[in-house]
Amino acid sequence: MPLDIREVNRPITEIYDVFVKVTDGCSHGKCIYCPFFKEPYRRLSVQEIEEEAIWAKGWCEDQGEEPKRAFLQGADAFSQPFETLMAAAEYIYREMPWVKSIGSYARVDNFRDKTVDQIRQLKEAGYSDIYVGIESGDPRILKRNKKGYTPEDIREQMQKLDEAGMVWTGNFLNGLGGHRYGDKHARLTAALYKDLKPVSIEVMSLTLMEGTKLYKKGMRGSFQEATEEERLEELWVFLTCLENETVIRCRNVSNAVKLAGRLPRDKQKLLDEIDRALEKGVDFDRERIRKL
Ligand code: SF4
């Protein structure tokens, strides 16, 4: 079935892309805070992906647009095997020669079945700026939220991307540890990133969404959300500890304070912005985000 453009799921920076579906649902589907990708997981066949690329080309023609970038659809499109991703790239370029690069969401464990050489070939085929849902470098938080991988797994798999020269973006889920847990979460996540080379790090802030297991825990009182001030303090510690040369983007709808900058150049400026927000007091309607 052709991709329903209203159901496109993409990072904020990928707004002008053309979208090509390669998987349905999520290969993991167990993270207890996640309200997304609830349809059963399925890898589209190579033939179906070819049909999706043809459909996407028609969509571009209808819009009179020639997007320079394609973004694969699926919670973790990189769960497709190497050969299928190579075939997807071939169909995308054949149908839409204006496309110059391909992005995707990925889980850390999507790279387990791929060698460094295969990741390098994917890079040479035009895959670039892959969004990897790291969320945290704290083993306790990863386990509690059923992420399905450990900090060691993250380090091992992301080092393969770095060795292959694949450009990737990681993230930090601000507030994931809950009330009074921010400092450790921030320090361990910054420490995890230390030996890695993400081109950028997206910061999002945890919102308990109705229907998720974490929301139910919140209702029962077995999980207490971090306050907005605690989240900002956590972000302050994360940025202070982060030693990478990278871009920080904190512009998601879930972020009470919107920030962006390049590290280390803009570190002090970002920290000052957080300090000012804390002094002023944070007025953020998280209930509104819950209803989006
Ligand atoms: S891997 Fe991503 S999409 Fe899948 S359940 Fe976890 S947060 Fe949701």
C-alpha cells in the first residue's frame, strides 16, 4: 500500500525530503515511553520498495518538486538487511535522479548484522545522517525503559559507523530518568558520547503519552516526572560534560526552551541561555504536548 503522506514520521530537519517506506512498525516495539509505530513490524520486500520508490516519484511530480534528499520511512528502516538497503538506494536514484542522499531512522541494534565494510558501502551509496535513537548512556535507564541495548552495545555499534565514516546523529532524551535522576543521566550520557563522533545530537524532552506503560506507571505513582527546572538543570550538566565537537539541536516541540549551537564554540552561550531560563522560571504547558 502506498505511503500515506499524513503518516510520515521524520526528524525536524528533514521536512523537505521525499519519503520512501521500507518497513512498517518497529522491530523492537518495547520501549515503555513510546507511543509511536504501533502497527505490526514488517520488512517490505525489495519489490514492494521498488513500488514505493515509483509512487514517491509520482508524488514529487504531482508536487512539482525535486527534493535533494530521501528519508526512509519506518521506525528503524535500517533493520532491513544490507542488500535490501542497497537495492532501495538503487531504486530511489533510478526513479528520482535529483535525490543526492538518503536518511533514515535506526536503532542501535540495526547495525549488528552489518560489517564496517557494508556500512562503508551504504555510505558510498549515499546514505548519510542516520538518526540513531540512543536516548541515554545510563544502563539503569536503558534497562528500565526496555530499550533492548546497553551502553556497551551503543559504543560498539556506533564505533562501527565512525570507522566506516557514516555520518550519524544521536539523541538525548531529557528527563528520561524522572524526578531527581537528571544529574546521573546527563553525566553518563555525555560520557558515552565522548568516544563517538555524532555529527549532531538532538535533545528531546520526555512527555508521558497516554496509552504507554510509562504513562501508566506515572498514573500509579511508580514513576515521577522530572520538573521542567530539573530537565533544564539536567541539560545544563549534559552540555557541560559533553566534550564532542558536534551540533546541538534542542528545538523539538517537547523542549521547554529552544536552543541550538555548535560545540565547543557555543557551549557557554547555550549554558547562559539555560541559566537565564532558570532564573526567569519555566512556564511550559506539557499537558498540551500530551494532547498533540
Ligand atoms: S525503538 Fe523507537 S519506535 Fe521502537 S519502541 Fe523504541 S522508541 Fe518506539
